[in-house]
Amino acid sequence: MPVRHIVMFGIKEGTTEAQISTLKTGLAGLKSKIPEIKSFELGFDLKLKGGQTHPAGKNRSCSWAPTFDTKEAYEVYETHEAHIEVINDCIKPIIEPGTRAAIQYEMEE
């Protein structure tokens, strides 16, 4: 059964457009480096009215959602060198502490 991984996080104030561009390139480039990624969606918050003042909490800045054929394929991705490199080089320098949230779930076919 296909598996979807969704991770969202806030981006620190002061993050440059160059850093955002590097993040986009890094995440999008994972599909060509990790064949287990079947598809992905990458999005950035539109900052629509109410998103930062919602009673349940403010929106995250970035969402990354790759899809895999199996749980085992996700596990390959999770520990893949290219994935770890993007985390260390592109995400850690700009993530707002305490904002990461993630889920992995099986998708209906």
C-alpha cells in the first residue's frame, strides 16, 4: 500500500531568498537521487488571512510531502544520504525551532 510522508515546519525570520531557493532545489532534487520517491508535493504558506492567528495555532511555512510505494521504501528514504544532506544543509539552518511536525500514513489505493 502506498505511503505518504508529510513534514511541515516554520522558517526563521531573517532567512534569505537564496536559502529558500536552496531549500526548494534540495528537496525537489531528492526525487532524482532517491528512486523510492514516486512523487512529491512541495509548498510554501500563502500567508492568507487568519493563518497566523488561528485559535489552534499558526500555520507552518513549508510543507514537503513525498509518496512511496511501501513502508520499506519510506525507510530507505528516511536514512538515505541525500535526504540527510538536505536536512543538514538546507533545513537545519533555517528551521524555526519547535515547529516541525510530521506524519506517515498508508494511502487508499
